[in-house]
Amino acid sequence: MIIQGYIPGWSYAEGITSYLKANNIRIFDFVDFSQPLTEQVRANARRISYENGIEIEFIRKLHAFRKDDRIQEIIQKTGKSEELIHIFSAM
């Protein structure tokens, strides 16, 4: 099972722009606005990876590999096929 997360109203340019305007936040202030949430997500992912003894793999290039294939490699290598197996991180 692959679990992905996103904020539905923010996952496209017009959605986040509308949210920012509705809350009187300038578009140029988005980085400052989003930083606390970004850090919470990162910290939680690091905690989960530490607790489960797995690494977080940052995907640097779009379509660098098929995630399903990579997970199968990890299952073969570790023998784990249940519980949390791996965490991918991407922009």
C-alpha cells in the first residue's frame, strides 16, 4: 500500500492562491507561512522512520525509478513485507 499525503485545497496554484488571499497573506510570504507546517511534517517523518528503523529516501529526479519496483527491492533485501517498509520524500 502506498500512502500519499497532500492538502486538497492547496494542491494546485489557484487553490493555494485563493487560500492566501482569503487569509490576507501575500503570495510572496508563502515560504514564511508554510515553513512551520513543513517542519512539522519533516519532523514527524523523521520520528516515524527512526521508530521503525528505516531510512527516508529523497527522490531527486521525477520518474527516476518506479516506486513499486524500489519497494520490491527493499522487501527482497530486508525480508520485511508487513508494517512500514520505506519512506520516500519528494518535492
